[in-house]
Amino acid sequence: MTPQLNTDEQAVIDQIERFSAEALAPKAAEIDETSTFATCNLPSMADMGIMGMNLPEELGGLGLSGPALYRAVELVAGACGSTASMLTAHFLATDSILIGATDDMRNQLLPKAASGEALGAFGLTEPMAGSNPMDMRTKAVRDGDHYHIKGSKCFISNAGDADFIVVYAKTDPDKGARGISAFLVEPKKIEGVDIAPAERTMGLKGGHVFGIALDCKVPVENLIGEEGTGFKTAMKVLDNGRIEVAAQATGIAEAAMNAAISYANERHVGGHPIGEFQGLQFMIADMANQLAAARALALIAAGKRGTGQRFSTDAAHAKLFASEAAWEIADKALQIHGGYGYTKDFPLERYLRDLRIFRIYEGSSEIQRTIIARGLLAAA
């Protein structure tokens, strides 16, 4: 299943496909091997308009529909998972502004983010508040014309090079979810934002994640929306983000499957391509089936994005199935390569390492199952 796009969107997708193959894919292995921050690709991506794909045209973006955006992220991820991780983390930050901020803040910041002039980060996760954001301990206290933000965040993609971080903090700890607010924090312009060295990760080695210690003041104008609306904004942002995680997963899975098909046609045993063996054909058929099903689920959610319809459960279905199916697809692809798949001469081991995080971040597989089950139980 592929998204049905209009002529203009298909032209954009065709350009991104060529760019991903020619500019991103050749660098992917080196970025992984050296742990080079994927922002090395930011200037060329900005020139293509990729940094603003999720934003409307009036704010400097490409104004892509949900299905077109899904396919674009797929293509970037299939070429370089680390670059897609950097890109979609930027989208989480800009979506936070787009969804929750005033027109003045949107107009001031988002064109810069779309052009690549300003890189964003999404500051939600904390050491003691991963799957349940309401357990966060970061607080923001009003002090005259400023808010004093104090606390810590962890595993924040892009933070080390970010021009702005959307930080979620409690402004009223007694109100639960309604006591969480969002703030625009510009770490290069203020004191009191201490960003630790990048974490050493198993995969997505160029999609750097950081710990942040906050003890800073920001103007009241940096409050995103109204006090107490931060949790609602974050949940809407994560619905979008889960579709993008699904896109990353299926993009890498497609790359793994294509590599396996090519290898099966080229590798000969007993004078015959191994692709002629029925057992291997069954593996390829299963991979194709899983990929098609994952895409179908993701496109249901992507089709509702930006339409005003609720799609939290659809996004949970998409992320859960795609992240788990992609792992199985890449594992089969490595198996088809045999011992060569286990070496760094082929990309299969990188695909597997990159894919592993998708079952954890932006809501673990267990959290997605909880969202799906609660939705069904509430509707019964």
C-alpha cells in the first residue's frame, strides 16, 4: 500500500527520494561508524525544504498532507536512520509550537525552523518520568515577568545543538495533567541550561540524545499557550510523532528487505541464486506482507493527521505494529545474508541496531498496547 498523492506532492516526494539516495545514503555508514551528529546533513536538507515538511506554507513549510509527510520520512529513514531521528525530533519541537503557541510565537519562530536556521528539540522525558509524563519533577514558578524553570530532562534528541527546546514543566503540581505547561527555552541565549555530552547509544549513533539540567529563567512571553495546557499539547504532538516513528520503522524495513532481495538474486549456491529456494522465498513473502500491513495501519493514521479527526488510537496501532514488524523484517533480511549480514560490510546490522529504539521511545510498545486497549474498553 502506497499513499495516494496529488501531482505536486508526488513531485516533492520524487525529489526527496532522489536526494535521499544520492546525498544521505552514501554518508549513513560513516555517520554511524564515527557517531557524527546528523546535523551535518541539515544544510542540504534545509535547501530541499525538508526541515519544514510538517509546517504549512504560510509559515515557511511545504504544507505536505499527512500521507505525503509519512512517505517523505520513510525515504529519509531508509537512507539514514540517524538523519531521520534528528529530523523528526525537530518536528516534535515545531509541532509543539504549531499546536500550542500564539500566532506571534509561530510567526516569529517557525519560518526560521522551516528554513533550517533554527534547530528544535522536544524536552519531555525525565529520569523518573518516561512512560508517564505526569510524574515529571521539573517545575516552572512564576517570578514577576519571568518563569524560573528548575529540573532535568534525559534522552532529548538534538539538545546539544538546538537553538530552541520546548520544555515541559509543572506550573501547578497539585493539578496533575492540568498543571503541566510548555515553555520555549533558547539555550544559546540564556544561562542555566546545562547540556551533558551525548549519550553513547546502541543505534542511531548520529541522532544524538542528551541529558539537560535546568536552572534558568525565561520571560513570561515564552510560555507556550496558557498555563496548564502543556500536557494536552504534548499528547497531540506525540500522536503525530508516533506516525513518524512508524514511518522511520517502515523506511528502514523497506531498505532491509530490498537489500535481502538483491542479495538473494546475486548469491549463488550450487549454481543457482538462493532466491530460487522455496524456504527463502517464504521469508521474503512474509517480509513483504508485514511491511504492507505496517504501512496500511500507518496510512490510516496519517490520513487523519491535520484533518481535525482524533487519531490517538490509530497512531498507537501504527507505531506498535510498525516498530515490531520492522525488527522482524530486518532480522529476516540479515538471516538471508548469512554471516555477511553480521558484518559491517553490509548495512543489515546497522538497520537492526537503529530499529531497536523504536519499540521504546515516544511511548513504548507496552504503552501503545495500553492506549489501544483503553480505547476499545471505553468504546464498549
